[in-house]
Amino acid sequence: MITDEGTFLVDINQFIAQIRELESILQSYEVSSVSQLKQKIDRRELPEHPTYEDYLDALHLFDSLKEKKSIILQNVEGVNLDKYE
């Protein structure tokens, strides 16, 4: 059972917004992952400033997305559909 529908919807909306923000950062550097962005910085293929700050933002977004995904899945897994058969 979803305990708080309002919070659940906020979590989903935040999840979607964070995915879009992460994708925007990665696309601006023409990479497909946070680790690829870090590799390009380390190899000096991209300037350290402001790329490293964007990398930190992307890393934070990625970590937040993993946590939010876990919360969303816990809510969804808690829904017992068997009772509706």
C-alpha cells in the first residue's frame, strides 16, 4: 500500500526532474555517463573548470537518483494487487 500518495507523487516528479537535469549535464559534454565524464576530465580531454563542478553535480544527482529509485520501488512493491483479483 502506498502510505502517502502526495509524497509518492512528489518523489516521482523529483526523480523525473533529476533524470532530465543529469541528462542535460551529460549531453552538454557529449558523454553518456558520470564515469565517462570523470574519465574525460582525468585525461584532460575537457577543461577542469567548470567541468569538475558539473561532474560533482552529476555525481550528486546520480546518487540521489539511486536513493529515490529505491524509495519509489519500495512504495510500489508494497502495493498488494492480489487483493484485487
